[in-house]
Amino acid sequence: MNVQNENKNDRLHAALAAETRAEMGPHTESATERTKRLTTVAMLSAVAYLLVFLSHMVPIKVEGFLNYDPSDIVTVIGGFLLGPLTALLISFVVSFVEFITVSSTGVIGLIMNILSTVSFACVAAFIYKKKQTRFVAVVALLSGTLAMTVVMLLWNYIITPLYMAVPRAQVAGMLLTVFLPFNLLKGALNAAVTLLLYKPLVTALRRARFIAPARIGAPDLKRPPGRAAIVLIPALAAVVLLTCVLFLLAWTGVL
């Protein structure tokens, strides 16, 4: 009789434990996992900033003011590993640190850097998190390149006349001859290097146990699936709306 009661108690405890795990959900992240995640984000941010710093020391400039730096590669890899919110975080951190250290373009440069990196890395990471395959990675990176190109064409039309103190008609003439090829080439180069580096980097992080093998490529380390969408979609809508308003103001000569 006592054995039966003990068995019943064991089953009851097991059922309660299972219910508790179900309530906590499959997306619970332990303190160790959070520490590893933050460490990975910090390392990626540091590497991205190092690339920014080197690009200022040895600049690759087009038309005297468009400067290529490969930091977007690290940002999009972070997005592929840990989700689009991580790409957003790295974009803001690296752009802000660049702004207060080596940038010579001021607040305008800060805004343009954030827009460029976010439109490329976050779009690519958002698509890739839906299905982590090589084909989807290629589609995601191409989509990020196109998104960045469109965003930068619009914002260069809006901002560059104010920054360079030149007529907007002159900037409009540069959109297809300078800004379009520059952004397409930049995005294509970053996409190609990302595809080459992503797997070796994932393997290295797995061996270092910063990311568990079963969670490589998992969206935001098992955060609730809709969290990125809840943050990114309204932010994207706000940026699109602001872009359209500023574009119309620039088009009509108000700016």
C-alpha cells in the first residue's frame, strides 16, 4: 500500500514538474545562456568596431565622401546567429561608438550609418530566422542588399544636399551614377563575405561553447517567436513613414 502511495506521489510530482515546464515555455533562457549571449554580442560589437576603425585608418572612398567599411558583415552574422534584435543592437552600439570616437560626419553620419546597417542586417536576419538554410541565407542577404540600396538612395537624396551644401538637383544626378552602384557593390561584397565566414565562425563559437550546437541559428536564443516582429515591424513602419515625409519635403523644395 505504501509503495502504491509513493508511486502515486512520484507521478504527481512528475506531472506538476511537467506542468511547470510547460508554463515556463520552451523559450526560457538560463543565466548561463544569457551570459554567453551577451559575451557573444560584446565580441561581435568589438570586432565590428575594429573594422570601422581600420576603415577610417585606411579609407576606401568613393567620390570623396562615401567610405566602405566591412562592419556590416559582422553585424549580419550576429543577426544570423542570435536574431534580428541582436543585429539591431550591434548596429546602434557600433554606430554610436564610431560617432563619439573616429567619425568626422557628426550626427548625420550617425543616422546614415544606422539606417544603412539596420536596413541590410536586420532585413537579412529577419528573413533568415524563418528558415535557416543556405538558400534562404542567400535570399536574405540579397533582400538585405536591395533594402539597403533603396533606403540609402532615398536618404542620400534627402540628407546629402544638407550635408554637402550642394543643390539637390546635383545630388539627384548622382543617385544612379554614384549611390546606386556603390550600395549594390557594398551589399554584394558584404553578402559574399558573410556566406564565406558564417559557417567557420559558427563552428568556432560552438567549439568555444558560446552557442549550444542545438541552438545554432535559432531565432533569438529561443525567445518568443513574435518578439522580433513586435519590435521591428512598428520601427520599420515608422522609418518608412519618416522617409516618405522627408522625401516629399525634399521633393517639393521645403528641405
